Amino acid sequence: MLKKLLLKLLYKIAEKTFYNLTKDIESPKLKKKLGMIDYPYSVGMYIAFSLTVIFLSFIFSLIIGLILFFLVAQNPLILVLPFITIVAGTVIALIWPDWDLVKKKKTIDANLPLAILTMSTIAQSGAPPQYMFKTIANNPEYPRLSKECKKIERFMNQLGLSFTKAVDKMSEITPSPSFKSFLKELNTTVKSGGDLREFMAKRAEDAYFKYMMMLERAGERAETMAEIYTIIMIAAPLFLFFTIMMLNMFAAGKLFGFTVNDILFYGIIFVLPLANIIFMFVMQTMSVE
């Protein structure tokens, strides 16, 4: 709820400020990407929202930097923080559509095996194929896949397309190769008058095997990432700080122009939090909903 309120506030600020400058901007490539990730606003609004977040982040980091500069350590390097925030915000705004598109693909691929098992159960009851997609569309357990299935319903109800044509259209725009392959094979079976129950039963067997393999790989990946985090984020900083303190004993109070207190300060205040943020970003990229 808090996240939704914050996003709503940011979009209102963007609409009142930067959107007047960006509303006429057109980018077919960016528009296609935003459409594929179900972004509900225009290209101009996305750019305005990004500029708003970058500007507010700059102001916030500037205030924090000034507080640290005057109350903690009067080092000019602290004042570089706001400009680092601008660069980081710009990079995030540029890569976010591609990153979310990859995230959507991975989420759909991860949810598809269980969704196929559910759809196979419905098919065995003799229900028409469109009811399989309707069930997934109304299931909150498949956040990204349900939106794709809702599009099939929308194509049929609002555009008047037949089921097979709606599935064909969905297969053209989905970012998931696995879902695209499933839709094409399903459509071929329906068009040729094949046995839908048999087709879904075979796909369910294959989906179950893939799901079990996916769970096994996820467990192994989690163990590996836990070991990496322990080594890089816990053991390595302790060893590094111990080494710096030992070297400081032979460096006349300074090491590479910095005192031990300076190195510890920048390491604890900036390096470790930044390293944790990067690690969290990597974990978020590797994980699926």
C-alpha cells in the first residue's frame, strides 16, 4: 500500500513538472519494450517519471552529503555523492525496461510448468481451451503469466478475434520463448482437430519434470550465493581491514594518502552498503516470482 501511494505521488509530481517537457517525445523502440512489460503510461510519462526520481534522489543525497560533511567528516569526496546518484539513476532509467523484460520472461518461464499442470486438469474435464487461459488469468499466483492470459481474453472479447487468432496474436508479442512455443503447439493441435486432452497430458508430464529440475537448480543456486555472500561481504572485509591496520603500522600513520580511520569510514559508510546493494540487485535479477 505504501509503495502504491509513493508511486502515485511521484507520478503526480512528474505530471506537474517534467511531463510538460517530455509528453511529445516518441520512441517506437522504447514504446514496444514498455508495452511488452505492461507499463501503463506513455513514453513521455516514463521519461518524466525517471527525471523526477533522479532529481529527488539528487536533492536527498545532497542533503545527506552536506549533513555528513559538516557533522561527520569534512572531506570533499562526500560531496561527490549527489553526482554519483545522478549517474546511477540515469543508468537505472536506461536499463530498467530491458531488465524488467528479462525479469518478466524468467517469471513466466518459472510459472509456466505449474500453470500447464493446472490447465491440463481443466482440459481433462472436457472444458473448451479458452477456459484454461481464463483460469490462469484469474489466478494471482501467476502475476506475469496471468496478465498474458488476460490479453487473450481481451483479444477475443474486445477485438472479436477467434480463440486461435487470439492465441496467434499472443504468441507474437509474448517475451517468453517457452510460452510462445506452448501457444503455437496448442494452436496447431486445436486447428488440426487433434486430441486436446492427450496433448495437455503430455505437456503436463514434461512440465512436471521441468519444474522439479528447476527447484533443484534453484536450491543449488541459493547455496552457492550464500557461500559467495559469506566470503565477499563478511570474511573479505574483515581480512581487508585487518590487513590495512597491519600495514598502517609501517606506513607512518597513512596508507595511500589516507589514514586508517579514513579508510574504515569510507569502507563502512560507502563501500559496504554499495556492495550489499549490488549483491541484492544481482540476487533480484537471478530470482523469479
